[in-house]
Amino acid sequence: MSKFSNILTMILVVLIVAIIGVVGYFAYDTFNAKKVESNALSAIDEFEKATQQVKRKVPKNEDSSNNTVDENQSGTSSALDELVNKMDSETNTVSEENVDPNTETEDGEPEPVYYEGYEVKGTIEIPATKVNYPILNAITKKSLEVAIGLVPYGPGINKEGNTILYGHNFRNGTFFSNNKKLKNGDEIIITDQSGEKVTYIIYHMYQTTSNDAEYMTRDTQGRREISLQTCTDDSKDRLIIWAAEKGSM
């Protein structure tokens, strides 16, 4: 009887430790999600203030060539995964302290805002899933852990053509985790560096393989459109959403 009691006690101890571990994990995950969202909102607030300015300091030797993608690459296997690895291996972060002080002024654009070392190119809001994040100018492991990434293949935010945005699908509900709950007709609001807000309406959603990158090169027939990409819950496939500027279809 004593031996049985010892075994039962050990089982109970293991179960209690396991429960504490699971509760602790979810508590940490929830705390981290709240922290990410709070930091993101602070960056959005700073970005919105910057868009109210009429001038922007631009480094004279500013070069965005490192953030371009060969058109042929868009059709390769796991194109976006390769892009993440490529950009992670390059120096894509720019701290505010490292911006070239030898600058000139251009009219009509705001002072650039940086978040976690990356330039904020815009913001994305999805009312149906309560998404509200900065859009950063890079697709790297670090940038995708704090915000939404602008895939550098495309016309740019709120430009004519197909602009591609990538976000993670995490269990804590951040970023594009709830894209699967969206439906045709839902709105996506994108704000660019000029302060222009454009509302896009979802009209097509589908699941595809990680090797399928045809959506990157799709023809929008002159309309302003966006494509959202994220992983499925099992990370095996990709969920793609197409949305067109409200009133353009």
C-alpha cells in the first residue's frame, strides 16, 4: 500500500508540475502578445505624427537596391522563405542614430520613423480581427516578430498594382493569426507615409502550397490592390488574401 501511495504521489507531482508549466507558458505568451501590441501602437502613434509633417530628411546616398527581388525569384520554391533568409543575411536594419546627418530636404514627405531598427513604411488595420500594426520595410526573422513585413517585390504601399504584405500566424493571436476568420467584403485599411488612408475590400481567399508564388505577379489591371500572406495553423501551407481598393471593382 505504501508503494502504491508513493507512485500515486509521484504521478500527482508530475501532473502539478506539468499544469504549472502549461499555465506559465500561456501566461508568458499572453504577456508577450500584449507587449508586442503595446509597442506596435506606440510606433503607429509616432508614425501618424510624422505623416503630419510636410518635409522629410533624406540621406543623399539613399539606396534601396538591397531591398529588391529578382522577378525570376518570385516563382521559385518557397520564394518568401528564401527572401526571409536572404534579407536576414544582409544589413537591413537602420537605427535612428546611424542615419546620415548629411541630408537634404524633399517636399511632401514626412520624417522617417524607425521601429526596432526598421523603417515604418505604413500601417495596416483590419477592423474585423482588431489588427493594428506598423508595416516595416523588410522581411526578416526579427522584423516579422514585431510587425507586418512589406515584401519588396511590388509597387509599394497604396500604389497602383499588387502590394504584398506578410505576417506570422502565432498561437497568441498576434499579426495575421486570425486571417482565417476574415471573409469576402471585410475591410483592410492601409496608411502610407504621405498620410493617405486607402480602404481595401477582400474579394478572394484561398489556401495554397509554400511553393506557389503566382499571386506575387498577378495583374491588377491598374487597380490598387494588396495581397496578405500567412501560414496555415499547421505551417504546411499558405493562406492568401486578395483585396482591392474600395469602389475600384
